[in-house]
Amino acid sequence: MRALLILALAALPSGPASAQLRPFNCVGAERLETDIADLGFARGQARPRSLDGLADLVELAKAEPARNICVLGHAAAEEGGAQTAARLAAARAREVATELAKLGVERDRIRAEARTRGFAPRGPERRPGVRVVLMPEGNPS
């Protein structure tokens, strides 16, 4: 009986997913210097010390709903090897993206990405933390 139910459900036509992500990317976000918030993290921690820097950015994002948000997580070299740093950077970005959604920013406008030394061109190493960037309107996918 259970197998018949599963087959019947599988035969139903599937529609589009109800929560499609907006098509955009975060290429170049780390070079933007306006409409940003930097959040600090204790060494090895995935939760930010404070969310105080997000309030103004969230209000601006709510006022300009056509602009998307990139959440770029960073980890320092002394926080582990390449894989550990990448996981920590990703966890930090996810944590802040979740907080942005709790503060009222639509989740499909938020993209969380890990940015580590191994995946970036040479340049100054970012301190551990997260940079939240309100992208310009019309950001390409």
C-alpha cells in the first residue's frame, strides 16, 4: 500500500519550486566600499560578536528592494588549514544571512559565500569576520 502511495505521488506533475532564488552573483562585491557593514568574530567562532552594524544596512535594503545582499565570510590563516578556514568562513556567512532574514530582508535577496585566501587573488588578507554588501541595482547573474 505504501509503495502505491509513493508511486502515485511520484506520478503527479511537478510545478516550479515555490522559493526560487533571485539570479544574481557576488562577483566584485569585495571591492565595493559603500553600503557595507563589517562584523567581527572571535577567533574560531561562527557567531558574530555583535549585529549592531547591520541596522542601517537592513533599513536601506528594505527601502530599496531591487538591491540584493552579498554576505562574504572570512577566516584568518591562523584559524586552521584551508578546508577548516573555508568551513568557518561559510558558517559565518550563513549565520549572518540567517540574521538578515530574521530582521526582515527577504531570503531570496541574500547570498552567503565563503571567501578565503586560497580562492582570492593575492592582496591583503581580510581579518576574520563577515562583510555584508548591499549590491548595486541591476547586479548581473
